Amino acid sequence: MQENQLLIASLKSDRIALQNNIQANLEKIQRLRQSKNNITHEQGELWAHKRLISEPELSSSTWDGKHAAEFMNIRANIEQSYTSINSQQVEDIFSDIEQKIAQLESMNNGYSNSIASINLRISQL
């Protein structure tokens, strides 16, 4: 009988640890989803300000010569980087976030299954 009580206490301790792991993962999932929402909002802000790259408008009557051409090349490079950051790089971040969420949810499923097994074992003792 004493042996069963020790086993039950150990199983309950394991169950509590698993429940704590689930709770910690749920908090991480919530933070990841909030981060994704924040990034989405900031991405919209970034797209809204893209037009500022080409301001002020430069023409041959306002600015001409070697430095003007170099400046226009710099602007073109900035626009390419801007587009890359706001599309591909952000999509990569979203993909990483979704993969991490899926991993945490999978871990929680495993923890839940372990808890169910512990509960069954406790009920059989």
C-alpha cells in the first residue's frame, strides 16, 4: 500500500510538471501570435511609407550630374531592399513563427497524452 502511495505521489508530481509545461507553451504561443499581429501591423505601416523613398521628386531641372545619378542609384537600391524586407523577409519570419507554434502545439498534445496516461495509471492503482 505504501508503495502505491509513493507511486501515486510521483505520478501526480509528473502530471503537475506536464501541466506547467503546457501552460508555459500556451503562453509562448500567445506571445508568438501577438508578435505576428504586431509584425503585420508594422508591415502595413512600412508599405504605407514606401512612397517616401522617392521624395522629393528629382528632375534634370532640379538636380543633374554625377551625384544625381549616384543618388538615384542609391534610391533604387533602397527601394529593392525595402521591398525585400517587407515581402520575403517578413514572410520568412511568419513561416518561422508558424513552425514554432505548430511545434509547441505538438508538444502540448504529447503532454496531454502523457497526462491522460498518468490519470489512467493513477485510477488503476
